[in-house]
Amino acid sequence: MHMQEKTMVADTLTGINGELVRFGEMIPQTENKELKQTLKQFRNACEQSQEELYQIAREKSYYVPAAKATQAEIDHVKSLFTDKTL
């Protein structure tokens, strides 16, 4: 049962993350203000569900986040966006 539950949580998170990507694509493309607002509400609800499921996955050790970036890594990425080489 443990493995099935872990798989279901992972699959659900993958699905939610896909929906968030789609909302991110749709929202800026619509000119209809009511539709845009509705999509934002759906996106916000989806983000809330993703966060709740993520917390459950962390508590059950179904998901272990990657190590935090070092300051050198952070500085490097920042430099990519602040240098005029882009």
C-alpha cells in the first residue's frame, strides 16, 4: 500500500504541476478580463492544492527536496541575468 500511495501522490503532483504550466500559458494570452480573473482563481486554487500535497509528500518522506544552492551558485545565476552578455 505504501508504494501505491507514494506513486499516486507523485502522479498527482506531476498532474498539478502540468496544470500550473498551462494556466501560466493561458492567463497572459487572453484579453477577456473575466476569463483572465477566472483562470487566475483556478491557478491559485491549483497552487494551494499543490502546496498541500507537497507538504504531505514531505511529511511521509515521499519527496526529498534537492540540497539548497550555495551562495556561489546563487551569485553565478544572478550574474547571468545582470551581465550584459545575454
